Amino acid sequence: MRLSRYFLPVLKETPAEAQIASHRLMLRAGMIKQASAGIYSWLPMGFKVLKRIEQIVHEEQIRAGHIPMLMPTLQSADLWRESGRYDDYGEEMLRIKDRHGRDMLYGPTNEELITDIFRAHVGSYKDLPLTLYHIQWKFRDEIRPRFGVMRGREFYMKDGYNFDIDYDAAIHAYNRHMVSYLRTYERMGLKAIPMRADSGPIGGEDTHEFLVLAETGESEVFYDSAILDLTLGDRAVNYDDRAECAAIVREWTTPYARTDETHDAAIYGQIPEARRKSSRGIEVGQIFYFGTKYSEPMGAVVTNDRGERVPVHMGSHGIGVSRLVGALIEANHDENGIIWPEGVTPFHCGIVNLKQGDAEADAACAGLYKALAEKGLEPLYDDREERAGAKFATMDLIGLPWRITVGPRGLKSGVVELTCRRTGTSEEMSPEAAVARVAEIYAPHTAPHWEPMAKSSFHTWL
Amino acid sequence: MRLSRYFLPVLKETPAEAQIASHRLMLRAGMIKQASAGIYSWLPMGFKVLKRIEQIVHEEQIRAGHIPMLMPTLQSADLWRESGRYDDYGEEMLRIKDRHGRDMLYGPTNEELITDIFRAHVGSYKDLPLTLYHIQWKFRDEIRPRFGVMRGREFYMKDGYNFDIDYDAAIHAYNRHMVSYLRTYERMGLKAIPMRADSGPIGGEDTHEFLVLAETGESEVFYDSAILDLTLGDRAVNYDDRAECAAIVREWTTPYARTDETHDAAIYGQIPEARRKSSRGIEVGQIFYFGTKYSEPMGAVVTNDRGERVPVHMGSHGIGVSRLVGALIEANHDENGIIWPEGVTPFHCGIVNLKQGDAEADAACAGLYKALAEKGLEPLYDDREERAGAKFATMDLIGLPWRITVGPRGLKSGVVELTCRRTGTSEEMSPEAAVARVAEIYAPHTAPHWEPMAKSSFHTWL
């Protein structure tokens, strides 16, 4: 993309209403604009990041054998009366009457709707296991929306639901979700720690939250620092293998990690002191096993292999897709702006032309642009007639991880400058070397991540 | 995808509530399930088609130089009061009060919101031309929703908005949209005819609707059959070239083609009789030029090159993404089911194993699956323990354009059968030849369509 043709309305001033870094930076970098309280328009660059995150979530869900679909935003109140949650849910549920006076609501979650789909179409244990998920806009009528997309009213979320024949199969689904979530966050460059949590209004026996450490987090968290050393790396996970998934879950849930809701000072006290950490955390996902809580009242039953009708065991599993944009920035910024991890950056590499209009500099930039695009990368070329300082400030603010600076002086000696946003270090090299270097850095992120698939899976994504 | 692991709840019976083929077939093929009146869940296969269409729309918009973003579903009523449309819009607008009693609405369209974004961030002619678009769920509270996704209440739509300095620039944007829409429909295998139309509640001077010919269409249309012969093919269009875009528009708007709203019997009578056609049509898109209708009342003004403040010239342009799924089926089905055009099919090729459990047949199917996947294609492998007739009926119903049938008898002579869903013709050949043939058929559809881009454009999509 050439910046002169893009719509990137960066702000010079810090907006007064923004209390936390991610909100401030998303407004300043022209990623969002508030449409009304807690409701945002995603301007082009913000939309790109949102889509990058959505794509990673899809790929990792499909890799785990979960099937994408889409439920609508508006739901009939009837299903919620059936589960008993219509009255339980407080004022955060946005209740709507249509022109015929029928009670509707803007879905805050989808347990009822998915259970209704399941009971209408599935009747036999032979159709299990089944995990369906979607990524859709939800609404929660927060009394005091704040912190930008971190605590908005209209928000984008992945929610998935597993249907299994018994407890063991459902716990495998739970484990499969934990593993796929760990992979998802890792690909985004995020350290999200699974912590034993409270089940809240969804209900359930087993539940973990995934928390990103950040000063502005809404939860206090306590953990054994050993958990920070764990990584999946490029382990090939067979999601059909119960023991393999359980082992990974054990690995991640053995070190102590809890939110203030479930914190146990006695157990925490036993961690060696140097590893005992407390901090703030941002919740970016949660998984639940809740057994037959919805299947029993709503009649989601199947025939088992002995011919008996049994309610299915379910769980639900969510990732806050729009919230992740904020969480990523909270965890990755400095005083000059955002620092995108390579996995989610809106553009892979900036190109700054120090002398727009200089024939040689213009040609070198166009050549870099073409070469990067041919490697499957998306550059953002600042081709505006602006002074170098302003171009650098914009690049630092929007936080592309890599920047190539092109100027007449360097070109005389055949070099451009490659700069890392995170470390601030620059290196001079030939344009060809810069392109090769950037392509190499992104190789793990631009490879088709849904192919080859995990051994177990035949799913592909569009 | 292996069918045994998928969620494809096909129905044997024809649902009584469905009056038209697309509604009937989408229910029967397990593509959708009604959630409440005029509101649908998209089951996995329906969701896949929706995404294919969305992807084509994105690619062609980006190719034309239009910039993707995303506006929220819920809007504040205030902006609509400013444009004067809050009261004009009837009961089809879903009006909502939030917990603080503020008037909100579920957006049926986005002229107000996009104009608000524009006026907040753009002040100079130097930032023009600018076309922003999004693909988002909309709501129209139809008094009597019917025909499935063709006339639902919650629907998925692409709407784009151009901002230009003067009439000529805005007409170029109008033309650019017409050309990009023609390409979009053509890639989907649809013949959509641009017809001079009425502007309706959006308001405007110049407007064309795009209509697909189908018996079940809601509009009566009159046209010169010469228009059916026009095709863009793989013409490389330079979307920055005003004359080139205008010429294509002239080509498509010269033959007579109008809906009953704008029909002129006198002009129609002058067409040679053999080419004079009338039929029913389904509207799948509409483009508008409406000048300063929103920019004046809402103060969307920029400074021109003479330093004067002038309201921008605007247009809005829509494609019914969810409606297209229905329209595609109306135009492509027979008594056995759907017949997907190659450009939008949920899976590229079916694999039918005539003898599941036969080691040789199973191995041949697995080999075909792998070979097709390696060509970047998505097969749907019916690996269920079902008799051949049931497998064929399912394949015909869901309408994949190509099917490979594998049986022990054929394998003895080293052949499988490749069947075309549209013509019903089958041909025996080696598995390798079948894979090569299918890959060749799909080559125009699996190539990366957003790269190389049109000469003018540096946009890429995720």
C-alpha cells in the first residue's frame, strides 16, 4: 500500500478521553473511531489487524478439528427463556422488541442457539465428537464502557461449543481447546497464561482463563514465573490423541497461576520465593466444561452405543478477538507508539523515502515495494511529500516491526537502512539483502499455516 | 474434509415453509437453519459459500482501489437525526433503546456513519479520491420476511462510499464501481445485468441495479438480449483510467435493460423483435451517485485547490452478499439439487467411495484427497458407510461441480470416474488424470486474484 492512497488518519494530539495506552494509541494511529459509547468503527489499519487475528484464530481452530459456521447477532428471547437465562442475565443484555412486539436480544453469547441447532440435527453418538464455533459480533450493554475496544459494548468474539458423549470425551475437547488457544496466542506473539478461574454466569465445573500480563489489566494475578518459560514452538500436535493433549495441558497447568478470584495464599507460599510473582493481567480467552447444564433443560440428547438416550456433555470456549487488538498493544508499545509482533502486524514492512521526487530514491522504493510484494509480503510505502522526521514519527506510532529507509546518500553507496522497531537498531545493507532479510524474518508467519495440517485433520480454510 | 467428520445435516423432506428453490435447497443441503423469523444461522457449508462470496467481493473491491474497513452494526440515532433520515425511515428500521434509554438502531445502511468519519478526518482535496467500504451485517425489519436469505431481516452486505472533489471524479467512482461489480459477478459465474433504476430512499441522480435473471425474481425486467453476450473475460482494467472505465460502462449500458420501475415501452419497441426479452430478475447489487445529499447537511466539506470550502460529491454502492447465496442457487439448480459455479463452490470436488472399508478403494480415495489438497483444492470425501445411491443423492443435492467416483471394479482397470454435476456426463480415467483435469478446471479460480494487481493499485488483501 502506498500511504498517499491509503486512509490512515493519525492524530497529533493525545485524545483526552483515553485512559490507557492501547486506547490512546489506537485512536492516535488511526485504527478506530468511536461511533457511540463503547461502539467503534474499525478504520482501515485497525480492520487489517482485526482480520489478521481472526485469521489466526480460524486457522488454529480448524487445525484442532473444530468446524466454522456463523450464528446471527440477534436472537429470539424464547430460547433464553428455555434455558432459564433470560431473566438471570441482567441489564448487560441488550433487549429489543421488533415491529411485531416480539422479544429479541443482541446475543452476548450463544449456548442456547447452538444447543438448538444441535438438538434439531444430531441424534446419535455416531455423529460425535462435534465442535462447532463461530466468530461474530456480540453486545454487552456495559454500564460504563471504557478502555476503547478492551471493554466496549459491541465486540468481536470467537465462541466454540463442544458436544461429546461423556465426561472423558468432553475433557478431551476441553484440553484440545486449551492447546489450540496456546498455539493461537503464541502465533500472535503473546504470552497468555492459562489460570484456574471462576465460572461466573456461564456455569461450569472446569474453567481456565487466559491472561496476558500488563500493568493495565483488570485482574490481579499470582503465578510461578516458571510458566513463562513454557512454549509450544513448532511441536506437531495430534489433536485426536487424548494423552498428547492432556500432557500439554498438564505441562501448562502444573505451575501455579491463578487470578485473585481463585488465589490460594497457602499453595502460592510454597513456590520458591524468586519465582513467586504477582502482577496485573488482561483476560483474552476462557474455556469451560459445563457438562449437561444446557443439554438437559434443552433436550440435547443422543442415543449412545447401548441404545440409551443421554444428554450430551458440553463446554464453551471463547477468544476475545477485538479485545486482543487492545491487549496486544498493552503488551507491545513504548513511548513512541505501537510495536506489532510479526504475526499480527497490519503491514509487514514500512518503506520510508527520505527524498520523495528524487528519481533514484523513488525508483529504489518502487523496486523494494515490488520485491517485497513478490515475496508475499505487504509493505506500507510512505510516499508522501513530508520531511523525514514526520515520516519516522508516523512509522514509530503505527508500529510496523521493520522499516527500510531509502535516501539519495545511501543509494550512492548502494545501501538502504533496515530498522527494527522493537530494538531501534539499524543496519545498512543492499536493497536485495534487506528484502531477503525481511522475507526470512516473516517466513514462519507467511507460510500457509493450515496446510500441511495436523496429522489428524483434513480441514482447510478458505 | 471427510464427511464423517463434518457437520452437514441434509434433510430428506422438503421443508413446507420454503416457497422457492433456493430456500428449499439451502435448508435441505444443510446450509442454513432459521433462528427466528428472517434470521438464519449459517451452518458450516453455507458459511463456506458465504465466505467464498465475501472473498471475491473483497478482492475485486481492493483491485479497484477501494479501501476495506468495518463499521459497527449498532448506531446512535443522533447521526440519523442530523441527516433527517431518522424519521423518514419507516418501521423497517429496528429501533433500540440501551440501558441508559439512549436511542440506537441496527444499521440498515451506513451513509451517516461514514460521512461522520470522513468529516472528522479529511479536510483537503489532496486526500481525495477516497472510497471506503465494509462488509457487515445489517438489519431491515421486514414485515413479512420470506424466501430464506433472499429476503431476510438480518443480512450481510457490502456497502461502499466514494468521496470526490467534483461531479466528474464522482462519476468516475460510479463507473469504477460498475466495472468492479461486473467482474465480481462474473467471477461467481453469474450473469448480472446493470439496469437503470429508481433511487428510492437513498436518494440520488444516477443509479443502476444489477439483476440476475431468474423465474423467482421479485422484479419484472425488460432487456435487449444482446447484453447477455457481453463479458469482461480477463481484460486487464486500469481503474485509474477514466476513459477506460467509462467505455466499459458505455458498453454495458447501451443495450436496453430496465426494471418495470423505469421501463419505457417506446424505446423498448425499437429493439429488433428477436432480441426483445422480458423476464423476472433478482436484485443483487445497486450503485448510486447522489452528489452532495449527505455532505451538505452533515458538513463533509474539503478545501479545493483554489482554497474554497466545498462539499464533497458522494455515492454509495452495495452488493447483497448473503442474498447472493440464494440468487446463485436460483440461477443454478435442477430437480436433484444445487449446481455450484466453480467460483463459489464450498468444496471443489467430491470423492465418492463406492465400497468404504475396501482397502484398495480406501487407499485410492485417500490418495486422491491428498493429491487434490496438494493442488490447493478442497475435496469433500464421502467416507461414510452408506450405499452408493445415498452418496450420489447427497452429492447431487449439495451440488459440487465435480465428483470423482472410486470403486473396486474401476480400480481393477486402473480408472476412476469423473462426473460433471451440470451436464451429468462421466468419463473414466486414471486417478492422476482426474486430479490433473480438476486442477486445470479450477486454475482460473485458485490463482491469487489480488496479485498481480491492476496496474494502478498497490492494495493487497489478507
